[in-house]
Amino acid sequence: MTTTFRRFGRHIPVVLVALFAVSCGSNDEHPSKDLVTFPLKGEVVKIDRENRRLSVAHEEIPGYMDAMTMSFKVKDSTVFEMVSVGDSITATLAVSRVESWLDGVTVVGTGDAGYRSPEDVMFRQLYKTGETLPPLAFVNQENKPFFFSSLRGRAVAVTFIYTRCPLPDFCILMSSNFFRVQEILKNEKTLAGLWHLVTVSFDPKNDTPEVLKRYARQYNADLAVSDYVAADKKTIDAFATGFDLYVASGEGGLIDHTLRTVLLDKEGKLVSIIKGNSWTPEELSAELKRLSQE
């Protein structure tokens, strides 16, 4: 959390900085629901009716987002009755401080666009509850080797981000929530040394240790209880495999992805995999507290 938000290597326009800014010390219980909108054009590459999401390979949104493939929420369920994979669409991307979605989706062309289906890159081999994670090697924000086995004796929460993600209900929300978890648990003095937070970047090309350290500072992360880690692409892909985490390269160097947050017990065994962004810092804190006391 921070008073400003910056996409590394590129500034977000002033209106968006004001919209996305969050204050670490704020006690505002009713954050602004201010809304900005952008015209969007692209082609549908995946339809997720159950979760009301469309993955769209879209053109550049000037001043906000490069051309890329992104999964978007769609609130109007009738959209899923008229769109097919490969359709060209226009829509309005609506972005508030707390969520983003597509509105006014219109099909302007039909046919297979020739894009690779996300199913072609979906990872399906899952880690099982009660198992320890594989001994994969990462590098943290201090450019030091990091292994999950080094956290034995602590309950651990893990989430996945990339630092250039521009949407408020994806990586920005995960990082903001982890800050809140940190602040909640730091007030539990009896839990000192019994929990840890790990943020894994799936963008190793851009998220170097230096970039990850800046990102950690941006969210006021206490690096005594947090690590921000990355690894080579092969390792990241192998790690994502176990959590059914969808990650695909989008146009313009950005990334289309889903969300996962993971809980490990003090023995390093997998307790649960939380999909999406509906969990709250209070819920995650309570689970970490329970695991740290077992």
C-alpha cells in the first residue's frame, strides 16, 4: 500500500494515480468508488461463464495499458449468450478503486482470430493438500537465494503478482491485502516469529531483485516478515503448475493471469489454495494465526 502507484518503467496518468492511491495509515472505512472508463477493442480468446469472465486480446488503451491479453470480469450475464471465442468485440473498460469490469460488450466480427487458446497453456498437475512444496530455488528482493524450506516453523501465506499489473482487483489488491495481513499479525505479539508472507512474481524478466525491493517498499512491507521472490521462467512455470495458476504472455509485454493465494503450515505442508480475490485480510490473518499456534 502506498500514497502513489507507479508501473515500473512507465507512469500511470495523474487521474489514475489519484484513483488507485491507497494510504497505509488511512482509517477510511468507506473508500472512494470513483470510476474511470476506457474504450476497448479486441478479440475473445477464452470464455469463463461460471466465473463471468472474458479473456480478451485487446488493442492498446492509450495512456493506460499496452496491447495484451487480459481476463476481465463481465457483470452482464447476457454477454455470454452472444460471444464466442474468436469474436472481435468493442467494450468499455470500467475501473474503480476496488474493481474493474467490461461494460457494453458488442460483437463487431466473428471467426477464429488465430490466437493461442489459454487452455493450451493451462497448468493442470496440482499439488495435494498435506504435501510439502518441491525444493525449487528462488531469489528474493535482496538478491539472495530463497527456499520455502527455510520457513519451516512458521505458518506461511503465498500470493502471486507481477509489479507492472495495472488493475486494482488483481495484483494491486493482493499486495494491499498482504500489507493489511502484516499489520494485523504484527499486533499479535505472541505470534512473533511464527508467520511469514511470500509474494512470488511470475514476471522474472522484469521483476529483478531491485524492482521487487522497490515494490515491497511501495507497499510498506516489513522484510523481516515478508519476502518478494522470483526465479527463472522454467522454475516459475513448474511452481505455477501445482496451483493451477494460469499465466500467459500478453501483447505489449504484459501478462494475462488468474489469482492464487496459498497457505502452508509450520511443517511446510500445503493447507489450502485460495482462488480469486474474494478473501479478506482478516480471514487470511485468522488462518495464519490458527496455523501458527498449532
